[in-house]
Amino acid sequence: MKDKSSNTVYAGFLPLLDASILIAAREIGFAKAEGLDLVLVKESSWANIRDRMAIGHFDVAHMLAPMPIASALGLMPLPLKIIAPMALGLGGNAITISNLIAAEIDSNSPLTDLSAREAGQKLSSLIRERQKTDKKPLTFGVVHPYSGHNYELRYWLAGCGIHPDKDVEIVVVPPPLMPDALSSGMLDGFCVGEPWNSIAIEKGVGTLLTTKSKIWCSSPEKVLGASEAFAIKHPETLASLIRALYEAAKWCGKSENIGQLAELLSEKQYLDAPAPILENILHGKFRSGHRKVTEIQDFFIPFDRGATFPWLSHALWFYSQMVRWGHAEWSPTSVEQLMSCYRPDLYRSALSDINAPIPSANSKVEGALKETQYVGTTHGQLALGPDGFFDGRVFDPDNLAAYIEQQAADK
């Protein structure tokens, strides 16, 4: 990596819809308005993002939300402390299955019209039938062991009576390779961010089964991951970047900008996907068979509902799932360690001068809001929710140990 001035920021990203905020910050000029030269570098896998951050190639990155937690807990192969001073939107993932598996699922309506509960019950019935004839377990792809994809897939499967480590096989595949892995028969299904579900559907090799927004509405997905060393050495640069990304998120969240955003994302150096497909995704529209288009409510939320705030309760929920599936040990010390990686204090400090409505709390009960609720902030009000889990459960971060114990009993 070349020497750089303090206003040059190197950021890694993957070609995914939820890199929109970073791309808009550079291309629409929000980073430049903050005096930053935001250099975006496209990568093909989350492992590459992780490793290039560890050796100093990237200052910040478009990052899986559980990855800073894994870093704080010492679970990464290379030593690196990553902080998350900002989130990069809510939702954006989906679960796609092969057309062969879709044909085996008994359904009188398009699968995308089913609730997450109904879709899971259909899949569970199919798995039980296959087990009776000793067929090979279905194989699902996720993008990284420490990813929202892995944990939301596991949470959904388990909630529908499917054990993710016994009834199916889960393997890691980089996002851009998912459609070809499905087409080749290597995978029977996958959980990945857009546009790779839609690409598989457009290629005629996959059928959308359900989405992250149906499993957990208004749920966390990617964060701005920053090297702690960079944050300590260049605090003003990081603050400027947070402001630029906040304004970019606001721009991305306006419906009148969707067409322009889709064109930007479609460029070869970014997602390299057809703009009409990307525009449909940004509107939450998916093809569900026989050319029918289904609209998925709240599929990807770049700005509204506090979408850029790094909630500690999000970090703690991911930790609960890491413990649940044996990826991390439960201990109060671990909780203390991970609480230092999500940094709402840096978010507040960076946005304090622009009258942004910032939550006054660092955590909230997750899954409790059935409808939109307005909460008090540092400047006016902020609309949060709905944020329900498909199974009706709630996560209270103040009762973390009890939640983990309850889920252990469910296994």
C-alpha cells in the first residue's frame, strides 16, 4: 500500500448491495465534501477483507457485523483489533434454493409469498422425507463462519425444527461464487446478500425461499469496520468519514435516488451487475417464478430506523448465537471484550455538530416492536421498528445469560 496523507482513506468492500453507502459517499461527493479521498478497493471474499485489514492494506472496510466481535474475542487467524463505529444499513440478505429443491417443496403458491415460518416448515417437511430414504443432507452456503448470514440461517433453521449441524450441511462460499455453486449442484441453497440471489434467479438456477427481513425485520447486517490503530491515530479522519457515510446513507434512503444509485452500483468497478436488476432489488422486488414479481417489504434499509447506529444489543445478539453454536465461549469477560468493539460513542461524537437524531441509549430490546415507535433522541425523534423475529421471541440484552441458557435448552 502506498504512503498516504491523513485525508486519504483506503476502504475494502465486496460487490454487494449493502456497499451502497460507501460507493455513494465516494461517487456522489459526500466524502470529498468532508475533505476525504475515499479509495474503494473491491475484494472477492470476506477472508481477503479480514487479512488485508490485518496487514494494513485497508484502514476501514465494508464488513460483516459479527467480524469485529470475532476480532475482540481473539477468534481471527491474524491478530487485529477491529471496531465498528457505524452500521451500514439493515437487512439485504435472502435465502435461495435450487430449482430442483424448490420443485420438491410442496407449495400451492410462490415460495416468496410464504412467511419465514411457513417456508421453514415446508423445508423441514422436505428434509424429513429425504431422511426417510437416506438421501444426502442438503448443503447450504454462507459467506463466512462469523457472518450474519450464518447466524440468521441457523436461527431460522433451528426455529423451524431443523438442526443446522445435524440435518443439513453448512459450508463457506464467497458471495460472487454462490450462483455458480448452486448451478453446479455443489449447493442446494445459500444465504447471501444481494445481488447474488437475484443473479441466480435471473440465470434460471435458483428460487427465492425467504429473506432476512422476514426472519428478523430491521435486523443488522454490515458495519463500517475500522482498524483500532487507525481510529486512534486519525480520530478526525474517522469522524469525517462517519459524517460522509451518514449523509450518503440519507441519500441512498430517498426513493428518488434509487435509479441513480442502481446505475452507480452497476459499474464494473463496483457490483458489475445489470442496473435494472439492482433497481428492482432496491425497491424490494424479486422474480418469484413464471415472471411474477413479488415485493418484499423492508428488504434493505440504508438510513431509516436508526439503520446506521451501531447498537450494542446487535453485537450481543450475534455473540449469543456464537455461543449457541459453539463458536465462542460464554463468559462475562468475553462480554466485556466485545462491548469495546461496537462504538456508539464515536458515532455520536462525529455527528454531534449536524443535529442528527441519535438514540440516547446504546442498547435496546430486540424484536419487541410490532409497529413503528418514535423514541427520543439528542435532536428530535427517531422512528424505530417494526423489528420482530419470525418466531415471536425477543432478545433483552440485560438478560443475556438467560437468553443463551434458553437457546442451549432448545438445541
